[in-house]
Amino acid sequence: MSLLDNSTPTTQRSVFFAAVVAGVAVLLYLFAVQPCQDSIARAKQERTALEDQKRVMERDIKDSPRVKSMLAEIEKARTPYMEALLTPLLESWAMRAKSLLDPLAADVGLKGLDYVELPPRALPLPKPTPIQLYARRPIRVSCRGSYAEIVSFILRVEKVLPYVAMQSFTIKAQQDPEAQSATIVFEWPAKGALSRTVPQAKGGPR
Amino acid sequence: MIVPKLHMNLLRDTEKVSSSPVRMRVMLPIFALLLCAGCAIWWAILFMQMLLLGGQVSSLKNDLNGKKAAHAAILEEMGRARDLQAELDQLDAYAKGRRTWGGLLAKLADVMPVNVQLTSLSMPEPPIQNLANPANPKLPPLLGPTNTAEAVSLRIMGRTAKAEPVTTLLATLGKEPFFEWLVVDKGKVNTSPRVHSFRQESVLGPDSKRLLAFDVEFRCPERRFEK
């Protein structure tokens, strides 16, 4: 201050003016330049994120025909399985199996057919795990007939129902060779449990 | 001595700080004004840049909003494709694990020696699946087994008058075309065929001879539920 005390009033005014203007410059930097720089940095980040998002969206949209054709191929490959799935008939799996196997058994002359449904067996999980899982649904068929008739029945089932597998069987010899006893467990692919809850469609019922 | 001009030094000591002819009282305000003007210009440039960026961002947002519906649809299709592919993989695994036995049973009848009478022919049921969570059995059971293979075997039980037909039968089953269904393995651990019993029966045969009962088990190729 002693420096200014000895100064002329003009110098004092000049220094004061310079200090005020410098203060304004500092305020401009702090409250205008710096916030602006921050906003620009944020806007640049946002622009980069949006550009990335746009790139991804455009790539996905461009990929749409390939996805559609892939989906069609998968649907086509899945159709035979969907047609072969065992579905319950009036809530009975055994009755559905009966409706499918009775005509084949009648063709070869098997008698005394009896159907019992067994607990389903889970299939190994694929990766990623789908929402709808599939399982093996075994149905035990007991019948009587000659060995040739039983084998003929099995051959027919394997031919007519290409997705039905024989899980186990027992053929026991009886006194009458024309009436051997057979117990065959056939298994079908069938819908199993859901791996997770299905996401509800937007706008759908709540 | 005559001095032509008189020079008077009117400067104070404090004013002798600069060699510059321009005084500090002039320079300081000028520097301060320049600094202020510089800041203002800097801010103006940044502000313009910010406006430009804001415009770009809003234009990008509008563009993205326009594509949102199409993108959501394609994302849904991608998710569906992924899910259906996983379902297909599981069904393919089932199909891979399917084996046919009708051919074996038909061919078995053709190669059965005359002196052999089968009493039972069976393929036992696979053991019950254990889906308990290995980490903690109290947790909910697993949705699927961790093992993808299932052991299969064929058990043949019958009667005969002599031993030869049985050895002939086993030798025949160890050759073509039975390789497709039956495993012949002379290893010590898991031998196939394994003779469970070969003994004389207590009951007499039709010609009052004691019959021999045999019980043989063949290992079959595993059912593999893999893609």
C-alpha cells in the first residue's frame, strides 16, 4: 500500500481500474469459461456415446435381413420337432401316446396294450439357456404278442415316429410263443419347465 | 561554464522502476483489459462450440429416436432367434441321443442258434436322474442334468442244452452287423459281454436232461445328448 500511497491519484485510479478489470476476467474464467469447458466435455462424451449407439443401431438394422433369414431357418429346422412333440390329450400323456401307438400295434396284431406315463427326464441344458425347456417324456407300453410281432411293432414305431426313442424294454418268454410279454418304454420329446418367467410384452395385459 | 540546456529530474524514486517509456499506470489497465477481452473471446468461442455440439447432440438424438422402433423390432427378433436356437440345440441333443433297436432285435432272431431258448431280453431303465444342486442340496434342483451321457446295456437270459450254442451266440454278437449296437470290450474294468451266470438249472428239460441257464449282459454305446 505504501507503494500506492506515494503514487499520483492517476496511478492509483489506474491500478484500481486494472484490478477491477482483472477481477472481471477471473470471474469470466471461473463462471463462464470453465462451466462452458465442462459442458463441452460432457456434450462431447454424450455425442460419442450417441454416435456409438447410432453405429450399433445402424449395424443391427443393416443386419436385419440376415437375422430374418436365420430366424426362418431356425423355425424351419424346429418345425419337425414341434410336430413330433408329445402333448397331453385331456391332460393325459398316456392317452396321447395310446392314440399314436394303438394303430401301429393293431397293424402288427399286438394285444393287451396298456399305457402308463412315467416321470419326465430333463435334457441337458444348452447355452444360453432358453426360456422354454424340453424334456424326455417316457410312456411305458405293456403288450402281448409273438417276438416277430413285437419287433415289427418297434420297427414301425421307429419308422413312423422318427423322434420317438426306445428308453428301455423287456421281452419275457411265456408258455405260449405267440403271446410273449413285452414292456417297452418309449420316450417323446415334450415341453418341459420354463427356465425363467417370460417377459411381459409392452402394452399387454397387466 | 555555460550550460546550453537545463535538465530537471522530476521523477520520484518509485517511478524509476521501469526502463520502459510507457508507464505502469498505462500498461496495467491495458493488460487487464486485454486479459478480460481474451477471456471474453475464449468464452465466446467455447459458447459457439457448445451450441454447435448441442445441435449435433440433438440431431443425433432425433436420428436415434427415428430408428428406435426399427431397432427395437430387430433386437426382439435377435433375442427370439437366440432363444429358438437354444431350444433347437436342446432338441438336436435329444435327437442325437436317440438310438433305434428294432434292427438289432430283428437281426438277433436271425442269428439265434436253434438250441437256445431266450427267456428274457431286456434293456434296463436308466437310473433316476439326480438333479439336486451339487453346491447346496437345499437350493432348488437343477433344470437339467450335468451329465450328457446315459449308459445303455442289453441283457440276454435264456436256456440251452449245451454250452456251445451260447459261445457261438456270443461270438456272433461280437461281429458285424452287431457292432452298431453292442460293444465288445475285453478290458478288465468294464468287460462286455459280461457273463452274470451260466449254471445248470434245477428243472429238467423235455428230454429229461438238465438245461443250462445263462445270463449275459452286453454294454451298448452310450446315448449322448449332445449337439
